[in-house]
Amino acid sequence: MSDSELTAEAVERLLQARWPETRIEPSLVRMQSLMDLMDAPQSRYPVIHITGTNGKSSVARMIDQLFRALGLRTGRFTSPHLESSRERICLNGEPISEQRYVETYQEIEPYLQLVDAGHGIPDDAQQVPVSYFETMTAMAYAAFADAPVDVAIVEVGMGGAWDATNVADGRIAVITPIGIEHAKYLGDTIEQIAREKSGIIKPESTAILAAQTQEAAEVLLSRCVEVGAVAAREGIEFGVVDRQGAVGGQMLSIQGVAARYDELLLHLWGEHQASNAACALAAVEAFFGAESSQTLSEDVVREAFFEMTSPGRLEIVRTSPTTVIDATHNPAGMKATVQTLQESFDFSRLIGVFAASSDKDIAGMIEQLEPVLDEIVITRNNSTRSHDIDATARIAVEYFGADRVVVEPDLPNAIDAAVTLAEEGEHFAGVGVLVTGSVYTAGDARKLFNPDRKKPWEKA
């Protein structure tokens, strides 16, 4: 296929043929060589770098919304995607166009081939090809430089210190709450994981630290001292002052690092999303500096909060019965989801549809779900990483009992079964369905509920 015939779908196939993002060789040598060959696009704009265990993508979207409300041109890189890999690279809030996606890949492909062949790789380093995630990261940095953007908001893929995104020096580092995850690569204690994630805190930067356990906080603050970074801590230098339920979300008052902002209507539920919003606001304030002449207008901040979204995060996709999609994929996130369901929704009967990836703590998630679900339908998503359905069902039976577990191998049938179960009996109001367990599950479900809809970035 000639370059002129290359399509977005063809590029995706080429990317998928690369070293998979689930097979990790912890090193920055390939990315550093690649960035050198590309003339360091990641250094041509300021970067807001985000890591943590949960909430990274939501915080990235919120920061993006705030910057755009202030008139800045933004680039945003997040992962994984819900429906299309182009969602990972956003320009001014919209996924990169198919044409630009193809052009960006074509621009960096010669450099990929050089690094694949070992250019710039030390003899003592493991010789592996540039991975899918590394390629997407390089495409994002190149696209942001070409745009150009005024600021890039970049979410790590895993960890921080050796993550592919960490070839950039973030002016602001945002670290959301840290829990146990990816122990094979990051370590099996909070301290070890926090140490890896603290690697995005660079000399003379500002670190926006969400509320952390004592173990994580000590590691992060030690890193700040080591590199001369300024730390702003949720609950001390900034945080949510007041939070009240509101129609379609919550009303917040937030004390930022520079000012207080009241009557902020956020169309997202849960204490965790309020915390995410506080971190996002503090990051944008810190970007301009507490003493900057460009203070944040409270009206502009209110407008930005009103427009904030987080697709696939407790997203209502249908009523009658109320059907909620949630991309939670670990126990800490599921705990927050359950707390939000109990606080913000009034279900008289709730049925879960659950499919998770095989490398996740499935038992930990199902244990969190049991108190709020009347029954659970076990299924699979379209990912090759989807966990064996019979094995998942056995775990579910341990917590729910056999009489509360249904198995449906096909996701559409699983959702139909959940709807039928939700509407059984005398519950005529307040019945619902929760589809959760994985980002892949959330993405597949969104496609099912909106198969013909125009995406926000597509013209009518």
C-alpha cells in the first residue's frame, strides 16, 4: 500500500502489529532515541504530566477544559481509549482527525524503523522494537508540536519514572491517589509504587498531590525535596471546601492554590470526581503561578466546570431502566464507584454486567460490588485480554452465591439479560443496570448503545 493510500484503519493495523502495550520492557532508551531523531518535539511546549492509580484521564480532561475556557490551544494524551485509538491524541478537546492521524504516523515511521534497527540503543540494553504505546506517545508529541499547542496535558501509561511519556519534563506534575496496581512492574507496596510514580516530578516543577496515604505522601514529598519541586497538597494547600448534591451532578466550592471558587456545577458524580476537579483547578492555577497577572476568572472557571465530562465514568447512556457505564478496572476505583452509587443514585434494584481483563484484581472488584448489586451478569468484552468467563463466574459465585450469578458470554445478550432481571418483580421505579469492570467493557457498551451516532469530532 502506498503512502497516499494509507488510511486510519491501516495505520491502526500497523500499530497493533507492534510490540503490544501489555508487554512491557521498562526502559526509556527507545523513546529517548526516537525523540532525538525527531528533534525533541516534546520540548516545544509546556507539559502538565499526570500519574496516579485512578482518576488520571478524568483529571486530564478537566485540565484540558479549563485551559480551553481560558483561550489556550491544548493537546491531550490519555490511554487507553474507549472506542478509537484517535481518542488518545486530542487537539483542542477533539480527537485527532483521520487525515492528521495518518500524516503523523507517516512523519515518524522512518524514525521508528531506525530505532527498531537498534539506532541509539546501548549494546547492554534489551533489543526490542518500539511498542504500540511508545509509538502512540511519539505521535502525540509530534502532533502537538505541529499543531502547535500552547500546553500539552499528558497522562502516563504505567508508573512514571520509565513510562514512555516521561521523556518530557512536565512543568506541573499531578499525582492522583496511589494504590496497589501493576505489581509485576511497579512493586507490591505503596512505597515502591509511589517511588516509580514520583519520577514525573522534575526539578523546579510544581507537584499537585491528591490526598494520599501516609506511605505514598512521604515518598512523594521526599522526591519534591530531592529535586527542588514545590508541593501543593490536597487538604492543605488546596481542596474541596463544600460539596452538595445537585441535579445531574454536584455543586462545589473549591479552595485553589491561589483563590477560592464557589458555585461550581460539575455534571459528574462522586467525592472522587470532586477531588479530581480540585486537582485539575490547582494544576491550572499553578501553571500560571499564584502571583501571575493572569488570574482565573471565577465566571470562566464556572463555565469550564459546567462543560466538564468524563465519558465512560458513571455515564448514563439510557433511561428506563437507567443504564450506567463505568470503566472502573481495579478495587480502589470500584470502591469509589460503589460509594458514588450509594450517595448519588436511588436504585431500588440494580443489576450488574461485569467483564474484566485477565491481569486485573477481579475478586477485589466483585467483592466491592456485592453490597450494591441484586444480581450480577458475568460476560466478556471484545478485548483479547478479557478474562475467562467461567473463571470469572466462579469468583462471582464466591461472593454472590450461585442464585445471584448469571453467565452470558455475549455482551449484548448480557445487557439484555440484565435489563430483564432489573425489571422483574414489583420494582417499577428506580431500577438500573451497571456495566463495568474494564475500559474495554465500557467502550464496547458505548458502541452498543449508540451504534449510529455521530462522534463529537465528526461533521454532520
